[in-house]
Amino acid sequence: MTPFQLNDQLLAQIKSDIEQHNTAALKKRANEYHYADLAEIVDELSIDEGVYLIKLLDSEKTSDVLTEVDEDIRESILELLSVKEIAEEVEELDTDDAVDLISELPEDRQAEVIAQIEDEEHAQDIQELLTYDEDSAGGLMAKELVKVNENWTVTKCVREMRVQATEVKRVHSIYVVDDDDILLGRLSLKDLLTANNRAKIKSVYIQKVDFVNVNEEGDEVAKLMAKYDLEAVPVVDDKKKLLGRITIDDIVDFIKEEADKDYQLAAGIASDVEADDSIVDLTKARLPWLILGLIGGLGSVYILEGFEEVMRHPTYKTLFFFTPLIAAMAGNVGVQSSAIIVQGLANDIVKGSLLNRLLKEVGLSLINGVALGGLLVVFGYFLGIDTLVSFTIALSMLCVIVVSALVGTFVPIILDKNNIDPAIATGPFITTSNDIFGIFLFFYIAKIILGF
Amino acid sequence: MTPFQLNDQLLAQIKSDIEQHNTAALKKRANEYHYADLAEIVDELSIDEGVYLIKLLDSEKTSDVLTEVDEDIRESILELLSVKEIAEEVEELDTDDAVDLISELPEDRQAEVIAQIEDEEHAQDIQELLTYDEDSAGGLMAKELVKVNENWTVTKCVREMRVQATEVKRVHSIYVVDDDDILLGRLSLKDLLTANNRAKIKSVYIQKVDFVNVNEEGDEVAKLMAKYDLEAVPVVDDKKKLLGRITIDDIVDFIKEEADKDYQLAAGIASDVEADDSIVDLTKARLPWLILGLIGGLGSVYILEGFEEVMRHPTYKTLFFFTPLIAAMAGNVGVQSSAIIVQGLANDIVKGSLLNRLLKEVGLSLINGVALGGLLVVFGYFLGIDTLVSFTIALSMLCVIVVSALVGTFVPIILDKNNIDPAIATGPFITTSNDIFGIFLFFYIAKIILGF
């Protein structure tokens, strides 16, 4: 299957079809394309063009396209749709997607839309889901699921499932509950296909079932599902009453978003932006970290001014040429150390005592520092740098590397212990503080050795 | 459900049980724990302890634990198992996991293990899967799937599926093929539950089916599955003959690994390492980038030496205090720009012409540069820096920021166009080259303005 590729030519064709109200051609396309592809097209159209195209789609496809388009675009489109039109789309969506859509509306419009939903149960389900925190299991789950009572026979179960299945887009697991809706276990499709028709569900279901509490945090759910290879997980309340289920496709999006966020934090980008966002949004995401860098840089200006007299020394002035090198080493080592720790924390693989971690990081940075210091002395020899100065720079660099590694390792650990996202420390934060520490240490150690 | 937490106390208990050959207690634990949790325990034991524990498990659990433990540990454990023992484990695994396990063995042992597999079809399937590239669709797929012939009735279909389902751990989709095994479409569980028993599959199946070619690259498969929310995708050859299927759980692991890899590259870590790896492995992953940074730093030493006489100027020597700041800005801006582009390339959202991209990046960096330059002049005033020097530094910094943003944007695009992983450019590569460019530009522009 060749994946859909949106190119300029296709886009121009669609734009011209919209301009000329060529509805036949547009409807034909809309039928052929997957909703994710249509969403990609709508993202590239103007809002008015997008609304025109969306109104041509049948209701089910419209709602799917709406859930897939960029958030900004969706917001603008929703503003142009009536409460009734939005309610019609919401009607088509599974409760989890419906809630995602509705929660983007202003609060007064939310109530209006819910009031317009014809299917009362659907409206109630959405109402309930809106009460949960967006990033909790409750905020991620859908109410649609297939559940059977332990006292049913296989025949009755199949009959009931036929009814339930018409409501549920994809059947993952079949959950078994008692008369009070308390989750007891699950029934695999395999069990259902191979069991005797007259057998009671009680006698064929699997008692072992993974589940999550409705208040569990989203990233914990993601970890659990990834670790235990779950494709769907039931969500229960404190009494183990079955409330909904979370499917892996929602978690895949969650994992991707989390990974993207960490990556952006590491690169010094504050909020979730994309290459195609507006210059204003991109500036908002980038400028704060750059200002932090600027302030940090002024800190190093201040430190260097303090060693101004070294500039007048015929040999020692060389130290000044090495400041960018030292700052870069401090930054690089710090980022490396923190990235490894941040990933370790995210995957729960940072074990053992803090002392062991400390010893390991010191050992590691000593090895790196000695190797790099040695190289520096060799290069220094060929560059004609005074031997004493060369050795001094190498030794100071070694100390800077060790300290930078320790800062890079322990800042994320300390942040994590205080429930702050440690990923924040991998980026400009560590680079900037290590620049300052590094330059200060470098000159201070050199001062002690060379005695200026 | 409280997720399993491995703590020191539990680990000590297990170690002591192993030492005292307390098999009853160990077996009880092994029955209770999920295989992913057992794998976590084995990761923390010595190899001998791990092998002891693994040999107590029933065969199915052993194989699952083996696929979950750390690669290094698995290798060591496999060395201590006989060919016959490994073959028994492989027998229990789905073909995709079996291949992952076997491919880690030395080639001569691979053949010996396959020869010992009793189920001939399983052995053949594994043999076939071993021929595909590890990161291709063929390398990710499993042979286990449920497929039905278009000419069967619903009743026959259910009967046949009962047989097939005993071989398949999880039924995702039911694939419909013709007499030559050519993929025609799929049958949803919903269709099956609601169709008339005497209906032919031909009349009820869904013709639209997503599929991937066996030679498709893994990351393309991951993109496709994430975009279209697929939980399983059939794999076909060039003639559309159904060969196997890829399930979302394998892709979740793939997505996580890819994200981790990009993140590590951005942080300047060369190969896939974890916080708990050995110092040697960590050094191998980190030292090369640090050496790159050292060489780059020496480049800036060389450039700064060229401007040595500026040091003797009573006012202009201030420029030297600003080199770490300029280098940091060049690095930060470059990393930001490249991170956004790398993510955009990964998610296929970098559209529009190169000229538009260029104009946008110039606009963006001009805004950032003017804002930061303004701040610098203000700070400079309070720090008592000569006004002309202050303005010169601000203007040079503006130029450095624009150039760094362009380098950060276009290096990944150029790498991507030449089929090199653009993520490689976000890390120390961009930082180091931007340090050198930045410092050179800074002094060169200052030289033109101030005329030294």
C-alpha cells in the first residue's frame, strides 16, 4: 500500500474545485480518502475552504476528520459550526473522542452541545467523562465496551454481544462482570469460539485481568500497557466497578506526544510546537529559553571580567582562548549525563543507591576526562602551547567534566524526587548552568595551579 | 491494579530463596508474577541465579521471560542453555518473537536450534522470517494470523477459525483471501457476529484493507499504523499474497525505541545505552561525541588566537568576555531549529517550498535576535559597557542567531534528502559547528564595525 502523499499539485486541484463549487469531484475524493488523509488536506486549506469541504462529507467521516485535524484549525472550524451541527458530529464519535472534541469548546457551548445530543445515554456518558482530568485514565477512556454477565450462557453471551457490538467500533476484550458491574475477568474471542454453547460464562472466563483505576495518571497507564503488551485495559473505580476502557491507539498517541515533549524540552523549546506553526507561536516557545541562555551568558561575562588581568600575561592569556571549549565540554557532558538519567527515570530503570550512582558517574567522567585531557595535551604540544599551561588546561577540564557530569546526573534526580518533570533539566537549563560553573572552575583551578 | 514494584527487600528474598534451593517458594512466586515482572527480576539477578529461576518456570513462561529480559542478560542465559532447551522455548513463542530470539544466537547455533524444533511448520515459518531484514515489515511480522477463504460460508468460517484460533494468541483482524492466498479484504468480528450463518464470506467481508509490503521499512509501518489507528496490519508480497501480520504491540516498542534513539542522538550519545549499562558501554557511547566537541573547541581556540591583538585594546577586549555567550546562543538557536525540523521530518509535516521555509526561519530568528540584542544593550548599559561595543555585540549576535538558525534548519533537511538520519544533526554536531561559526562571525563583524 502506497501511503497517501499530499503534494502541491493535489492541493491546488482541491482548492480550485472548492472555488468552483465542483461538489461532485470533491465528494468523490472524500469517499476515496481515509479520514486521516482528509484531515491532512484540511490542515493545508484556509478555514473557509476547510469548512466547505467538511460540510460535503457524510456525518461519520466529518467527525473523524475533525478529531484528526490540528487543534488550532479544529477550534476555528468549530467556531463556524452551529451547536446543532457539532452535536451531530459528537453523536457519531466514540465517547472518548467526543469528549476530546467537546472539551475544546467554551464552557457555555459545551452545555449547549450536550443538550442537543439525541442519544441520552451517549450524552450522559460524555457528561461523566468530562468530569475526569484530561491526563488521567478517566480522561483517556471510552465508555464503549463489550461486557457480559458471569451468569449468562455462551449462547446468550453471543446474542447480547451482537447488540453491544453494533455500538462498539472495535471489540478488544470481552469483559466479564457480576450483577453489580464489578469487573471479574475477561473472555477471549478464542474462548468464545471454542466453548460449548450451553456453558456458563462463569466456567469459561479468565479470572486474571489487568485493570487501572480511573484516577491513575496517563503516563502510568501508558507504561503499564507497554510493559504488559496490553491492547486494551479496563478502567474501574475504587470498588472495581467497570467504568470504561482505554485502547492502545489512544496510548500510542500519548506515548508519541510524551516523547516529542521530552525531545523538545531537551532542545530548549518550551511548549508543544511544530515546524508549520506560526512565527508567533514558535517565538513564544523558543525565546524564553534563549533569554535564559542570555542571562547565563552574562553570568560568564561577569566571571571572565574577574580574571581580566590574566589577559595581560604573555603566556596565561591562552586560557581565554579556551573558554568556549571548556563551556562546550561542560555543556555536552551535562546534557549527556542528564539525558541518560531522564530516560532511565522515565523507564523506571534507575535502580540502586544514590552512592552507587555517584561513584559510577565519577568513574565514567574520570575516564572521559583523562582521555580528553590527554588528547588536549597532545594537541597543545603541536599547537605550540606552553606545557605547563597545557597541563593546567587539561587538569581543569578534567575537573569541569566531573562536576558537569554530577550536575547533569543529580539535578534530574532531585527534580524527579520533588515531582518536577526531570526532562526540563536536559536542555538549556543544564547547558547554561554548566557553562557558568565550568568557566568559573576552569579559571579558578588555573589560578591555583599557575598562581596568577 | 497496583503495578508490580521490584524493591531491594523482595530481591534479597528471592536471592536467598535461590541460594537455599527453596523451589516451592520460588515456583509459587513465578506463578503469581507476570512474565514482564519476572524479566525485571531476572535482570537484577546474576546470570547463574537467573538461569536457576528460569529453569523452574513452565516452558511457556520461560520463553516469554526470555523475550523480555535485557539483551545482554538474554545472550548470557542462552549460552548456558542447551540447543534442545532453546528449541523448546522457541516452540512456545509466536514466530516473530521466536525469530527475535534465534537471531541473537551465533549462526551455527541458529541452524541447530531450528533443526530441533518439532513443529515443522513453525520451523519453516521461522526459517522464512529469518531471511528478512530486522527493521523491515518482514522482520517485524508474525506468521500467526486468522485467514478465511472468500468462498466459505459463515458457519464454515467459524469452524475453521476455531482451529486457527488455537494457534493464534490474539485475534485482531480476520483476513479474507482467495484460493491463491491473495489478500482480498478483512472480516470484522462484528460482521461475523451479525451475519447470517449461511451467507458466503464473499458477501459480507470489507474490501477495503490496509496492508504493507514485506520490504517496507519499519518506521514507515509505524507511521502508517499510528496515522490510521491500525491495531494490526497484514503483510503481503509484491503479488499481494498474504505472508503475515504486524501487531501494534510490536510497533509500540518500535516507536519507543525510535524516540529514545532520537533523544539520545540529540543529547550526543552515540549508541543505544541505558543508565544501568556498564561504564565501558557508556564511555563508548559518549566519548566519541566529546572528542568531536574537543576538536571543535580547538577550532575556536584557533579563531580566537587570530584576534589576539583585540585583547590589548582597553575597550574592545570586552569582546573576549562575550565569547561563551555568543557560542551558547549559536548552539541553543541551532539545536532549537534542528529539533523542530527533525520532528517535522519524522512526522511528515514539513511541507511547502524550501524558499518559504528559509523566509520563515529568517523572520523567526530576526525577531528572536532583535529581542535578545535589545536586552543585551539594556544589560550592557547597566553593566557599564561602552555603548558602541554594546551595540556591536548585539548586532553581531543578531547575525550569529540568524546564521545558526539557518544552519540548524538546513543541515537536517539536506541530510534527510540524502537519506541520512537527520536526528544526528540535532546534537553536538550542530552545537559544535555553530560554536565555531558563531565565534568567527562575531569577531569578524565586530572587526568590520569597530575597525580593529
